[in-house]
Amino acid sequence: MAQNTQRRDITRDRIVKAAAGLLRDQGPAAVTTRRVAQEAGLQPPALYRLFQDKDELLDAAADHVFAEHVAGKQTTAPSDDPVEDLRAGWNTQIGFGLANPYVYGLLLDPARARDTPAQAEGVRILAERVHRIAAAGRLRVSEERAVNLIRSAGIGTVHTLLTLPPGQSDPHLADAAFDAIARAILVDRPAVPTQDPAAVVAAFRTLLPELPTLSTAEAALLDEWLQR
Amino acid sequence: MAQNTQRRDITRDRIVKAAAGLLRDQGPAAVTTRRVAQEAGLQPPALYRLFQDKDELLDAAADHVFAEHVAGKQTTAPSDDPVEDLRAGWNTQIGFGLANPYVYGLLLDPARARDTPAQAEGVRILAERVHRIAAAGRLRVSEERAVNLIRSAGIGTVHTLLTLPPGQSDPHLADAAFDAIARAILVDRPAVPTQDPAAVVAAFRTLLPELPTLSTAEAALLDEWLQR
DNA sequence: ATACCGGTGATATCAGCGATAACATCGCCG
DNA sequence: CGGCGATGTTATCGCTGATATCACCGGTAT
């Protein structure tokens, strides 16, 4: 009996890995019952002994890819600065999304809103990090809202970076988004210096076209400089 | 010839409306070539005379639904407070996402990242609103970054609200997200006065030597310009 | 007026998909 | 050893998107 479940789990794992490989490399459309079965070395109907339907298989595959990523996050020990830990987690999360667009696309689909184990684990890790910040007395909003804001911002940022990367993508958008969220959920102490040079530059750049003393060519060149 | 194109557009519109209705009410899975053709009163292969493939039809359907929403946004005249206009646009956008989860799910898919006309128009409206804020001297970051941040936050917020609405959803999450973004992209007050461009130029010029992104030669040239 | 012809639509059909039923086989447990 | 549930295979279904081929209709040129 114990050997039965073991065998069952082994073939199930083989199937999931085959499906995960197809999903990661070629997208969800490539994950067909026939191809997965071929890569796993059995006939298509056998999949239905282990999974209710193809959606369950696809969820398991996406969860498998995501789980490997989540496992890597746990290893990094918490530092003495909980906010820096949060930022580190943010960056790895953004990196995962950009590196695995297909998997992220699956997790993005609202119709496919199952909370798989790895996803729940990821949320748990995030909640724990937020809790440590709250324990340090540096949280301005409820932990629940902070978690929701961070998740929303992360998903939206990854989506934006994945969507418009022909070249006009903002390489520091992820940092800017994190700073925005941090400013919103943290108490002001270590925030940004109030005298923000960026604000002055932005204001200057806005009124640039209206300056009478500059030719349009000069203004255009200047605008290009300031875009940096 | 003109009548030909007219006729073509009429049947195309009929097909798109049928597909949009199915998409809005029953989701993308219900949008099959056979059902759309039946509702539009023709045979499935006829669709391929007007659309390259089913993806193009689905895009047109989603765009049709989204276009109706965008059309409603344009009618509202701009008020005297550009930030309030931005907030109003934010709220309608969130509302659309929550009211049309299927369409939003399609627009969410990174693999389906075509920028349809209605979507481009929506971005244009947002960019215009951001520009008015910038013109009022209340923007702290570049207009491009502000637009990207707002779009990211909106998408992420809608996704979060759509994903975890069993009852633990935060009804004020959308407001909190907007406040976070507003705090991040707006100056605390209309700090830099619009009335006095000279003051802005002066402030900018003072700050010029410390800008890291400009070479000393560029800064010198710029300084010379600004001396006028 | 008539013959033509590009564009619109219908018919028939294809390959691939997810899924199920019915049959074969393997391996444990009594 | 005999039985029986679990595992896997074969055959097949209905549905999907898509294409080739033919019929027709209306404007154009002769």
C-alpha cells in the first residue's frame, strides 16, 4: 500500500515535470494531453487516472515551476533590516515574473484563481515579512492591506514590464513601484529626502516647451537628456 | 466599391457584436467560431473572410467591449482639479475591470499583448490627464513613469480584487492603491509655482552640477542656455 | 445588353484537442 | 494460489479551429 502510493507519486511527478517543462519553454498551448503523455512515456488516458482534468494538470505544472522559485526564497536568512528583506523579496518576485512569462500569465488569469500550495506559501512568506516590519513599528497600514498592496503592485509591475518591452520599457519601473508602495505603507522615518531633486527636474522639464529662449531643437535635445 | 466596403463593415460589425456579447456574458471559452457564426447568421468559414484567425476575432470582440467603456470616459469634461480628474478616471477603470472580468482577463494575458485601438486610446487619455497634472507643476516624476505606475497599479488592483473576493476582499483597496500612487508621483503641494517659470529655471540651474546623468560638458552647455 | 470577374457566402472535410468507455495487465494481500 | 484493486492501453466520441472547393450575386467593361 505504501509502495502503491509511492509508485503513484513517482509517475505523477514524472508527468508534472514533463508538463512543467513544456509550459515553461513553449507556453500553455504546448501542454496537450498527448504531448505530455508522450514526454512522460505513457498514453494520454493514463493522465486522467492521476488528474481530474487537464486544468488540474496545468495547475500542478504551474505550481511546480513556482514552487522551485519559492523554495529559493526561503533559504535567504532574514537580515536585521526587514524593509530591505521586503525589497529583496520584491526583486526576486519581479525577476521570476519576467523570467517565466508563461507561468506568470497562468497565475494572472482571474478565471484560474485557484490558490495552489506554492502560491499560498509565497503569500505566507510575504505576510511574514510584512509582519516583521509591523513588529518593528514601521507599518502605517494594516498588515492585510500592506500584503494586498504589495501583491497588487507586484503583479501590475510584472504585467507592465512584460507587456511593453519593445524598448520603451522603464528599467527602473520596478524600483519606482516598490518605493511608491514603501512610502505608502511605511512610516516616514527612513523615506526619501523631502527635497527631491527629481521633482525640480520634472517641473523644469514640463515647462520646457514654453521657454522662449530655447529653440525647439535645443529643447528637444534637453528633453532627451532629462529623460535619463 | 464604396458599397462593397460598407457591406463588409456591416457584417463585420455584426460578427464583432455577436462575439462581444458571448465574451462579455459567458467568457472566452464560449466564443467559438460556430456559435459566433450562428448568432451572426452565417456559416463559420465566412468569419475567416473578415478575420485572419480566431485570435483576431477575439481581440476585436474584447476591443469592442473596451471601446464602449472608453467612449464613456471621453464625455466627462475636465474639471479644474486635474488630480481629481485622474482619480475619477482611476475609479471608472477599476469599475470596468470588476464589471467585465472576462474582458479584463483577456487584456491581462501577456501573450495577448496587442495594443488594440481602444486600448491605445485609453492610454492616450490617461497620458493626457497626467500631462495636465504635469503642466500644473504637481508631478514629481516623468510623465512616462507616472503613466506606467498608474497603469501597473490599476491592473494589479483589479487583479487582486477579482482574485480574492470570497469576502476577505478589502473594499477600500482601490482607494489605498490610488493614494499610494498619488503620493509617489505628486509633489506634496503645488510646491513649484507655475506662475513663475524663472524660479523653476533657477532652482533647476542650481541643482544642475549635481545631476549625475549629465556630463560636465552637457551641463556647461545647458547652463549657458539657461543664462539667457 | 451581355459576358466577365472579384468578392461574399455555403458545403464538405480535415487534423488536433480533451475526455470517456471498455479491455488488458501488473502486483499486492489473504 | 486465487482474486481484486490499481495502473495502463486501445478505440472512439464530440467539439474545436481551419481550409479547399464550389455557388452566387453585383458592378464593370465591352
